[in-house]
Amino acid sequence: MAGNSQRKGAIKKSGKGNPTAGSGGRVKRGLEGRGPTPKAKDREYHQAHKAAKRAEKNRSQSKGGSQKRRGSSDAEWIAGRNSVLEALREGVPVTGVYVAEGAERDGRLREVFALAADKGISLLEVGRGELDRLTQGAVHQGLAARIPSYEYADPHDLIVRAEEMGEPALIVMLDSVTDPRNLGAIVRSAAGFGAHGVVIPERRAAGMTASAWKTSAGAAARIPVAQTVNLNRQIKEYQDAGCMVVGLAADGEVDLPDLDLADGPLVVVVGSEGNGLSRLVAENCDQLVSIPMANQLESLNAGVAASVTLYAIARARA
């Protein structure tokens, strides 16, 4: 081990005045009671141990629901008739629909009632003042929906998911993308083009809010989104796991049609809407890739750039 030159099992020299231990001395006593060599599944760094841990995790998920991490305990609210109706149509995981007492029954409200009944979602009638309080004064038009906070996956789970599917990993990472609609669009494209998950930073980035859920058109229920504390550290962990990491940049050294890394384990990093990739993230990428444009003055937003890139990778893999 680092920092300790003493080899395990070696005879340690005693202090001044003590005799050196022989085969019948302290070494023998040190070996007593150690028992047989642990089984492979009991050794922390053995592949069998890691496989057993994954199996145990999967069993716990199937019994008690997902064990994903970092979901806030606070629920989120969708306010307004059009917003609630769109959320139900798009498969956002609504847990309750709240209607203000005396709210006018129009076509939108009747459709909301029908969709909620069809999906088994509870309908509750509350006072208008109570609905004002729950939605923190939003313009709710007498209707609001409650959704649970999103439960994020662990970034390593995305590698495991690819292994379980028998496919080379394809992971999308977002560098400070702050628009939840762009996040939702990227999640939708990732699901549609065969990616195994999306990774976002914990701070200074959009999270899986109601707006992102709606834009994903239900795809957020089909593909995991993970959070990481440090994007650069996570990039290096993916590289250590055998993935190549490419970043999207207007001045990339490789044009997207010439990307020859598509058929192997790959991480695609998408930069922020205004500034693109941060300097350190760009330096940590194995390759920077640009999307050819007819007009050099034109640029694509994060959601569109990710969609174009994922489409090209899916074509190359097919």
C-alpha cells in the first residue's frame, strides 16, 4: 500500500533489546485465528463482490422502489389549466390533482378529470385560499397538480445499465445547461437515440423540474438522469471505466461526420447555451467535435446540438 513499505506477513524488526521473532515466535501468534481465505464475493475489490452488491441493489429496488439518490423531499406544483392538462397528457408523474371549490367546469377541466381517473390519480377539492398557499401565489385558474421531486440516479449506474443491456455505453453529460426545456429536450433525444442516461451537475444547472419533465414528453420515466458533484472528476471516472469522452464545440478539431469513436463506449458532453464548454471540461475531453454549418455565424442551442450528435452516433452504430 502507498505510504507503507512494510510488506504484509514480513517479520517486523523489534525495538532495542528484544529478540528477533522466529517461526515459533510472534509471527506464529500473529497468524493464529485468521481463518480461511475469504471467498471472492466477500473481498471488497473483487468483481464477484461488486456483482453481488449490484444484485442486492436490484433486489431492494424491486421490493421497495428505486433507491436513486439526491431527490429533495419537497414536492413541486404545476399550476394552471393548460399546464396541468399538458402534464397529464405527457406522462409527468402527477400524484394528485387539486381543484378549487367553485371552479368553472370547462372542457380542459373535464379532460383533466378523465385523465386523472384513467391514471388512478387522486382528485381533491380545496378552498381557493388553500390552493393559493400550496402553489405559492401562482396563477392556477382553480387547478393545480402535485408531482414528487425527481430522484436522481448515481452516475455509475449508467455504466452498469449499458453492461446489463450488452451494449457499449452512450452517456450524455451537460456542462452548466441552465434551461430546463433544453434539459428535457436532451433527455427526450437521449431516450430516442439509445443513450443509457444523462448526467447533470448538482449546482448551477437545470434540474428535473416540472418544465423539464413536460419537455421530455415522458422520456424522463424511461431513461435515468444522474447528478454529480464534480463534472470533471466524473469525466475522469468514465475514462477510467473505458469510455472515450467527446465535447461539442464550435471550434472542434473533428467534424461530426468524421467521428470514429461512435461504436465504442462514449460520453458526449454538451456545453451551456451561451458559453459552450467550460475551459477545464474541454481540456479533459479526449476529443472536441464540431457540427458543420452552412453559415459559420449560425449556432445550435444545446438541445438541438445534442439531438443532431446523438442521431449521427445512432446511425454510425447501426
